[in-house]
Amino acid sequence: MVFVLGIETSCDETAAAIVSGDREIKANIVLSQIKEHQPYGGVVPEIAARSHLSHLEGIVQKCLKQAGMTLGDISAVAATGGPGLIGGLIVGVMTAKAMSAARGLPFIAVNHLEAHALTARLTNDVQFPYLLLLVSGGHCQLLIVKGVGQYKKLGTTKDDAVGEAFDKVAKMLNLGYPGGPLVEKAARDAKHPERFVLPIPMKGQAGCDFSFSGLKTAVCQKIMHDLGDKPAVQDVADLSAAFQQAATESLIDRCRNAIQSSVVSHQSSVNKLVIAGGVAANTYIREQLKLLAEENGFELIAPPISLCGDNAAMIAWAGLERFRLGQQDGMDFAPRPRWPLEEMR
Ligand code: KG4
Ligand code: ZN
């Protein structure tokens, strides 16, 4: 049996996991740095890199122990090679290279976006091709996933990513960081979200691109004009829900176009809509996308919420997919802060 050890250090989670060739997650450990960054209202790259350096070795040891394995049982070591914050990437890549050199194991540099994109194959055994909505803090894209390393981009954001918009709205409403889950939680207590009329970005426009900065600005104006400096809890709940609804309606509108264009171009071989990335943890978005998929004869595939945000099981799995195809990277691999999916080898 093949077992791949994966390491994730591209942002503010230090994580290690082991997955097997038959899609079993033997161990999956995620150490969140949220508390270290919270006082600053966002991720501080220098703090993130130092924290990865202090914790990664212990996390890898804990991971092997949880799986009941030693490095002798591992077939390959995978680490996020990009995109992400360079300090953290260097820590993860160097640790993986050191382990692979010491044990004579293949080293695989994984693209973080590809790991999100392939997660549904680990959790739901989804077959290629499929339509993918990749929504995270740094990315917002619609793609057709044709195979490992084979991505056709249908659309991307012209400005902010949707997760970034959630984070900024949370900050404006003094909800804290990271914003997505906090906006979702506040929105659950909404009574009259309809009293805040917000624009639905890109709605009705052709194509599959996104834009969220106008919506963010509209929320900012509502706060300044209607709510003031110290908004009431109910106002925050209602505006959070209004924002979440507008952002979701925009995602739905873009996905509808993507479904239509993928049906036309692939003559119905694409019939699954997969969601991935941190924002895919949002229950309201999942529900609305499920309705859209069903209306169009598609199946919505959403990985468990625990595997939507950053984790190392997805890195180990993407590494395993590449390992099975006979791919590996050299010791000269340099981490890539920017690494678009279309530039996969
Ligand atoms: O994939 P991820 O963990 O990290 C990146 O690669 O960016 O995504 C993090 C993003 C953050 O912007 C966070 O606010 C957002 O995902 N997010 C959510 C939810 N949970 C996380 N956004 C909306 N609703 C959520 N429940
Ligand atoms: Zn991510």
C-alpha cells in the first residue's frame, strides 16, 4: 500500500497528514496560528514563518504517531510548494526535502490550489472531468478539472477573492478574524436582511468572472450611512446576512453560466459541480449551490467542512495522485509564492 506524508505551511496553519492509496486518512493534524495573528486582524507573514519553524517538526512526529507509522512506512513526502507566503513555504519545502533526502524517498512539491481542486477525489472518489468552484481567501475561480495537472480556467476574480470579501466585511463589522465563519454565524441571527439592498456583483453578465470589491464598498457605505460607529447586534446580523446573500447570489449566477458553457463544450461528460477552498465550508453557500446543481441536472459534491479549509490531507492526497503518475520533484525545486493552476506542468 502507498502512504504519502503531506505538509502544509503556505499560510497560517501548520499541518501534516498521511493518506493511503485507498483514500484513507491515517492521520491529519492541523495547528492553527489564529491566536498569534488575531491581535493584528490578519496574517503577519513573519510571525507565520517563525511559528511554522517552531511547530512543524513536532506536528510531523505527532502525525506519524497518530498513524502508528514511522518514516520507514512512507512512500513519498509531499509539501505545499506554492502559492503562498514565501517564509512558510520555505519551512515546509525544506523540511520535506530533508526527510526525503535522509530516507531516500521521492519529494513532491504540491500546488496548494491543485490540492484544494483534488480534495473531492480523496473524500468522494469523484472521477474526471468535473466543474470546480474554488473559493478561498486568496482565490476565486471556476475551472474544468480534466485530470491531474489539467485545468481549463473558465473565470476568475477581477479584484477581491470571495473569502477576502468575507474577511474585510467582518473587519468592518468588528466581528474579528478570520471573518468568513464569523459573518456566517452573525447572519444566522438575522431578522430583516432585506432592509439592506446591496448590489449583486456581475449578475446577468456573460462569462464566469467574479468581482467582490464593489459589494465590499457597498457594505462599507451602509455601515457609514445607516449604522454608525457602534452598530447594534441586530444590525450586524442583518447586514451580515444581506452581504452573504448578495455574495452567494453572485457565485450562483457565475456558476450557472459555467454549467451552461461546460455542457456546451463537453457535451454532457461534465455533470458534477465540485466546491473547494475555505469558503466552501459556508453552509448557506453549500445549500444554494446544491439547488443550482440539481436544477441543472448536476450533482453538487462538497467535501466535509473540516477538509474545505487549509489542511495537509489534501496536500498528501495531491502528492499521492502525482506519485501514482510517476511524477516527483528535484532537490532544486524553489518554492513559488505565485503559482497559477494553468502553469502546472
Ligand atoms: O482555503 P483557505 O483555508 O485558505 C486559503 O487558501 O485562502 O480559505 C480561507 C478563507 C478565509 O477568507 C475565510 O474567511 C474563508 O475562507 N472562510 C469562510 C468560511 N470559513 C472560512 N468564508 C465564508 N463562510 C465560512 N464559513
Ligand atoms: Zn487554501
